[in-house]
Amino acid sequence: MLSLKKKTEATGPLVPAWHPNFRNYEQLPDTKVVRTAFFINVGSIVVALSLLIYFGLGELQLQNIRNQAEDWQAQIEQNRSASTQAVGSFTKFKAEEAKIREVDAFLKSRPSIAQLITDLGRTLPPNVALDAFDLRDATLTLRGTVRGAPDKASGYASAYVDTLRNAPEFQPLFTEVNLTNLSRVPTTGRLAIEVVIKLNVPSAAGAKK
């Protein structure tokens, strides 16, 4: 048997076998599982989708705001017509209220007919009889007859006019008292008189407007 000889320490290191490399790397298949370009494309798509969603949501919110603004404007226009009618009605109401107040003030300023007749009856002389009582807006017309002798009847009429002018109950109410007619009645021989009295009341023209 051949004896195994121990390798001496002088033996040099092993050199790998050498052979030429004829591989063409450009023609070799790509062994990368996921290419870097794929990640770049995915990132671009994600960014684009994010921007699209962001601007889409913004546009949707703007559209909702526009729709709300249109609804509010339509409501404003609808209420404006009712408001205009209400303002017009209120203005008419205030005008009518002012007229009613004027009429009410005018009527309150007029003398009480019952009190006026009572005062006229109390101040009426025995020889004067009232035949007509005509109360208008600002005037009072009295028509009557005077009994007595012809030479004294005119004096009785003048005295009655003075009573109407100076009686305390009539002074705040009468501004002017005039004897406008003094004539003899042929059938009775008595003296017919007409007294026109101007009343101290506000202008009736304002109350009739």
C-alpha cells in the first residue's frame, strides 16, 4: 500500500480554476422581483389619486355651498314678496290708524249734544222758542220765533244772542255767535230768527281725509 503523505506546510494556497466569462448581461433576463420603476409609478398614481380626491371633495363642498346659497336666495326672494306686502299693509294700517285717531279726536272735541241741548234750554228766555237745531261739523244753527210786541221782539232776539255769547257754559265752546235772520212771520205775526254759531273744534277737513 501506498502510504499517505502529509502535505507539507510549504504547499501554496489553492487557486480557483479560471475560465473566461462570456455572459452578456444586457441579454440576460431581469431577476429583480419588483423593479424600482414600479414603485415610482405606484407612488405617482397614489399622489395623483390623492390630489384628485382632495380637489374632488373641495369641488363637492363648493357645489354644496352654491346649492345652499341658491336655496337661501330663493327663500329670501320668496320672503321678500311677503315682507313687501306686510310693509305695505302696515303702512296702510298706520295711515288708517292716523285717520281714525283724527276722527276720534274730532268727535271727542265736539260738544255733547245732550249737554248742549240742556244748556240751551236752561239759557232760553221765556219769550223765545226754538224750532230747529242744526249741528254741523263746525257750526250750530238755531232757528226760532220770538213772542212779544213787534217793537220789543227784536230786542228780545238781540238779548238772546248776547246770552249765547256771554253764558259761561258756552264761552269755551262758541267762538262766534251771529244773528243772521230777523223777519216777521205773516201768518202768526211773530218774529222769526236765525242764529249761526261757530264752534271751537278742530278743523273737520283733517278728520275727513
